[in-house]
Amino acid sequence: MIHILYFASLREQVGAAAEELPLADSRNVSDILERLHARGGVWADALGVGQTVLAAVNQEMARPDTEIRDNDEVAFFPPVTGG
């Protein structure tokens, strides 16, 4: 299983703070995003083309090609701006 966390506006958009997914064929962050996007609806809106989403794996910033392993925690969040 993979532990997925959603933060800030993503949490509001998808209506969930967390969920668990089977690892299945997901090998990296990009694979997870594609699986979630394929759900359609609010998932496609929140995680779709043109949306900037940052990720962390096990509390470390991650790239789309960062490998995912069983029991990893994957967090998704929008970019943060300051001022």
C-alpha cells in the first residue's frame, strides 16, 4: 500500500486529506498522478494538465520520476508562494 496525503487547496478540491492505494503498477510519482487523474471529475480538475502539483515522498521533495515503494508516504500539495 501507498499512503497518499493531500494538502491545502488539493485537499479541498478532492474532498479528502488522505487515502491508501495499492502499489499495483505504480513505480514513480508520475504513475501515481496518472492513476489519480484517470479517476476523472474533481481528480482530473485538481491534478490535470496545466495544474502545478508538488510532491514529497517520505517527507522529502520528489520529482515525477522519484521511485515509489510499498509503504511509502506520498504527499501532494500546490506550490506555496510568499510575500
